[in-house]
Amino acid sequence: MSTNSRMRLVRDLQKLKQMIPQGFQAAPFDDNILLWEAVIFGPDQTIWDGGIFKLLLEFTEEYPLKPPNVIFKTKIFHPNVYTDGKICLDILQNQWSPIYDVWAILTSIRSLLNDPNPDSPANSEAAKLYLEDKITYFKRVEECVEESWID
Amino acid sequence: MSQQSSNQYAYDQELYEQHIKQLDNIKNEIEAQDPFIITQPIELQILESEYLENQGFLQKIQKIRESYPYFRRVRRDGSCFYRAVLFRIFEQIIQFKDQQLLNKFSTIIANSKTDLTAVGYEQIVIDDFYDEIMKQIKLCPNNITVQGIVDAFCNKVTSDYLIMYMRMLTSGYIKANSFLFEGYIETGTVELFCQQEVDPIDREADQIQIIALQNYLQIPIRIFYLDGNVATFDATIFQIPEDANPNSIFINLLYRPGHYDILYPK
């Protein structure tokens, strides 16, 4: 049923076009519907406000039975993002369910920005600062928000 | 949706990747052990050979098989309850050309889309799963054989789509009737419970899920519970609902800790 995933991704895209999300944009590459590029805007009135973060979503023919592989292309300093951009988020891993669509995935990642889970850190430095030294943490986040404009 | 990760193990990437590999290995092992998804009916007696050392199980199996001599094995992948229930409904409809059950079931499924969107499911998310189950229902009772439905269930993708819809119905019912379940959910909200324990494709069904799906489908379920207690010869039977008409069609399941198979009466 390799067409299932592609047809579903077309519908994911239609939804994004019709409803116009706040806070992110996403679209597949012209020549490959399994590969999507997304941009998440840092949530307003948080330390992430103003940040523009690029992501890559790699789907397989098994979508939506299997989650896409999602990585940040923009360098980001966050307790739940590995330095290579991989994201540690339950719904993309052991709690994945076919009930999530592109919209739900990006909404979750966006809210993860300002609501990290330091108990399961992917970036232990970020997690440690988040728990123990908020001032330095804010500074580091601010830096990565500024750098995201240049990217 | 919660962003709280329960991945307590994800302290570094290497460890995390090791863990994912381990989980994949376990899944592969299960698939290698259980090459079937659903077997043909086999004699329940066969199960005795697996419990020669367990007198409590053994004597209960011997007692059960006096009235329920056959069972179908269902793959142990966390979805056995959902799979057993749905398969048994289709089988009953096809085997006995049970028009009454077909009408009841197809009406429930046809109306379910509205129920799911009412609790917040997206149409685009439901459609593929709904279409798959409707496709199978439309073949019933005359355009598909029992073997045909076994084959559909043994196709991994078809099977996953069908079972996912059962999970959605279960989740949907729990969310729509959260007042019934809140008291039984130990930690977190009903939403979180569904996210963690119902929606993911390999999560086992426990009492809450069983009651929710039964309530939604309105087809009585009888579960024969095997345990190691040597003082009892009869398996404990859970019947849902408790006051079901004894003459109605039952889905009979054999429960061993962590697993459900389908039982067949004489």
C-alpha cells in the first residue's frame, strides 16, 4: 500500500493550505512528497519569540503507521534536541500513533520549545542550565534565536 | 497533546539508539516466533503442552476445553485484544451470514466518524482507517469467505489499518465519556491516558480499553482468565457487560497474562 502514505501526505498538505497554520509553515519538496521542509516560528512572548527554525521531515512509505524522522536543520540550543538536530519527543518515538498528522507534529514541536522536558535530556548541557542556571540558559537561547536569522 | 517525554532512558544519544534497536529486535523476535497474525482454529489441548509445569493453568485449560475445544492464536504484538475482537465479529458475520450482526456493526461503524470528529479527531486522520474497515464490511457477508477475512487480517498493513480504527474508537469513547473513566486512571488526564495507552499501535489493552471498546461496539465479550492458582479448577470468567443476555452472540477470549487468543465453543 505504498500509495497510502503519499495520498495521506497530499491531504496533510491540503489541510495546511486551507487552514493556514499560525506559528509554522511546511511543504514537501517539488520532486519528492516524502521529504518535507518546515519552518517553526518561536512562540510569541517567550524567549523563543523571533526565532526561525528550519526542519526536515523524512516520511517513509509506512507513514502514518510509522512516524517521520524529524530533525532541526537550524542549530538550536534546547534540552530535548541533540546537537545534530534530532528531537527527543515521545509522540515521534514510543508514543507515535497514526492519529498525528503534519500539523499535529509541528504543533507539538513548537510547544516543546518553551516547555522542555529536562528529565529526559538530549542535550545535557542545555538541560542542566535550564534547571540550575536560567539566566545563562536564556542567554544561550537568545543567541540561538539570533543566529537563526542568519541561517 | 503533552510534550512531556516519558523516555527516561534518553540520557544520551548512544543509549537512546541502543534502546530503539533493542525494541526493534524484540519486535523482530516476536514476528519470527509468531509468523502468523491469526492462525486457523487449533485444538485447545495443544496449549497444555506449554503449561506442563503449571498445574493451575493446566487444570483450567482442561476444564475450558470441555466446552471450548478450539482456539485461534493471535500474534503477541500488543494489539491482540483489538485484533481478536474485530476478527471475531467479521468471522461471525461471514460464517453464519449473520445479517442482524452485520446491520448492527455496520451502523455503528458508519456513525463512528461523526463520533470521532466530535472528540477532536481530524477527518484526514480518520479517513484511511475508516475506509479500510468499510471496505471489508461491504464485502460481508456474501462476497468474502472466512479464509478471505483471515487473509485480510494476516496482511500486515490491512491488519494495522483495521486495528488502528479499533484503537480510535476506544480512545474516542474514553474521551467522550471521560467521567466514566477518570476515577480509574491513576496518573494524568484522560487525554494523556489515550495518548500513552490507547493510540500507539503496540500498546496492550487493559480493563479500561476493554470496557470502552465493548461499550462502543455493544457486542458482549467473555474473557476466560487463566491463572496459576492450583486451588481453583475453573478459570475466572469476566463478562462484559455483566448482565448480557446469555443467548446473545459472545466474543469469547482466552486470557493469559499479557495476551488474548480467541476461543470457540463446541
